[in-house]
Amino acid sequence: MLYICTIIKKQNKMALEVLIVNGDRYLVNTESPAVDKTADEIISSYPQEPTLDWDEVRDIDLERAVPAEILEMMKNI
């Protein structure tokens, strides 16, 4: 399951990574000033001591998070 969290442009900079909590993938912008708060909110919504990991963004993450027409536009830039 993929959730979009904190995808906020900051001076046209975006650094997307995937936070994995108990196997659920969350796409986060690590350049966002709210990334720590967002990660804390995600993690606190799970039972005590969830399994955490980070991963690079994979095509499947973008396909699930971004509408197809937007992905197509991004490919043409």
C-alpha cells in the first residue's frame, strides 16, 4: 500500500524517498521542513515498535502515487 505524504515543493527542490513502516510504503519529500513531523505522525499511527526502513523511490511508487497523465508529462520534460 502506498501513501503520499509531505510532497511539498521547496524552492523547486524535491528529494523523494520511501519510508517503509511495517511493509507499507510512504512517499516523502525529505527536503520538506515538515518531514520530521510527518514521519512521526506516520510512525505513531502504528502499534509500538513498528519495523522501519528507507528505500529509494521505485517506478511502482510513482505509478501508484502520481496520476498517469502527470507521469507522461514528466517523461516529456
